[in-house]
Amino acid sequence: MAREELTRLTGNGNGNCNNDDCPNVYRTASGSFVVQGDVSSAFTAPDGEGLVEIPEGTLREAFHALGW
């Protein structure tokens, strides 16, 4: 799936983390979510999974964008 196929719910729109544009939450066409952010080392995730850390404010922004 390409980034262009996702609906961006947070961030300033440039999609480049090294320009202070992360973390971000995206919505897929099927209604699931993709999170882009800093890798967390809180615990070791199972094979094929990863952990990202996102601040509460980013989730609030995503909820607001969805009208929740």
C-alpha cells in the first residue's frame, strides 16, 4: 500500500519525519489505521510486528479529524 492511498489524519502534511512531522496517524480505505512514529523499545514485539510511541495529543488530533 502506498502512502498516497492513505487518508492522513494528523501532522502538517509534508510526510517527512526529519522535518518535525511525526508521529502521524493515517486511515486506510478499509478503515484500519497506520501509525508512523518513533520506534519504541518498551518490550520486544512478536515477529512481524513493531512498536511505535505516539503522544496523547496526536491521538486527540486523529480523533478530532474523524469527528469522534
